[in-house]
Amino acid sequence: MLALVPVLLAACEPQVPTAEDFIPEYKGVETTLLDGDLVQFNVAMTKALSTRDVSDYAECAAAQYTLIRGYGFARHLRTNVTQEAGIWRADAVYTISPSLPRGLKTIDAEVTAQNCAEKGIPAV
């Protein structure tokens, strides 16, 4: 019986995180065209380190969608981020346009999509 004690105690020790524990898992994008150039992106992921990771995922989806629609730019309107049961979700709304829109939170879709690809963040 004493031989089992070290095995049982080892099972109670906390697991040391591995590199895989910090690699984001992207769960998908749902895109909804709200009105003409107004688009909503719902994204989900696990293993995000912060709300920024989820917002970046939504921005990457917006950039790729903008390019798919034949436009070059998007303007960020809002992003709401939530986390429940280990799943991070973002609900983001952007306008898309062929020319640089007015506003402070604009993105060049081609540049942003390239940056996303380099970071390994998937798009639509």
C-alpha cells in the first residue's frame, strides 16, 4: 500500500503549463451584412490571453471580408468582448468602403490582412 502513496500524491500536483496551453484556438467567424456597407462579425476563440486577442481576430475577419467584397478599407465602429466557460467571443461592427473613410479607427484591409496572415490569425 505504501508504494501507491507517491503515485497518488503526484496526481494532486498542479500541471505545469506547456506551450500548447498558450496557442489560441480560433473557433470561427459568423458574418452578417446589416445594411449596405455595415457588417457585423461574431468570432469565438479559446486560449486568448486578453480581450485584444479576440478583437484582433474580429479585425482580421473584417479585413478579409472587406477584400472579398472588393473594397479596400474598413472603419471600426464597436467591439464587445465576453468570456464564458473558457470561450472568448467578440461582436464587432465595421463599415466597409472602396476609399479611406473618415474617422480615427480605419484599417487598410490589404495591409491588415497581410499582418494577420503573418501572425497566424485566420480570417473569414
